[in-house]
Amino acid sequence: MTIAQLLQVTLIVFSLGLSGFCFTLARRLRRLNDLESGLGGAIAVMTSEISRLEKSILLAKSEATAATRALSGEIERAKEERAFWLLQQKFAQADPVRQARLQRRRRREVVVADV
């Protein structure tokens, strides 16, 4: 046997081994990409979950924005009411004489002293 023939036999054996390896790898890859039980199914489930979570996040964000707007409106209304209440207190403290005028005057009895 010559060196050329030996190299050809070695090349044929190596090619057969490599084709067996490729066949096994292709079969494993098909099982991995199977949509029922493999990684493909897991990827499909994760994709649908991501879509659902994105919708939930957008809904929560819109609800939070609406709640923030409502709360800021309530805060502004509370500030206005507090300012009005403070103004009423200032008027009540500054004008005690006016309240006395509004009360009904009592008649005074005049007592005439005998001289």
C-alpha cells in the first residue's frame, strides 16, 4: 500500500465519522427546535409571556398616570381650601368688634334716684 492509498483510506474513514457526527447533531437540533417539547416551545412560550407582560406594564403605566393626575388635582384643591380657611381665620381674628355690633342691644333701665 502506498502513502496515497493510505491517505485516501484515512480520508474515507474520517468522512464517514464526520457524516455520522453531522447526522447525530442534525437529529438533536431537530429535537431542540421542536415546538412541543424542545427549546422552540420554550421560546414560543417566553415570547407570548413577554407580550403579555408588556401589555400589563403599559396598562399599569396608564393607570399610574391617571392616578397621578387625579392626586395632583386633589392636592391643588386642598391647597385652595387651606388658603380659604386661613383667610377666614384672619378675618375672624381681625374683626371682633364687628361681631359685637351685630348682637342685639339690650335696653338699659334707668334708675332714678330720690333726692
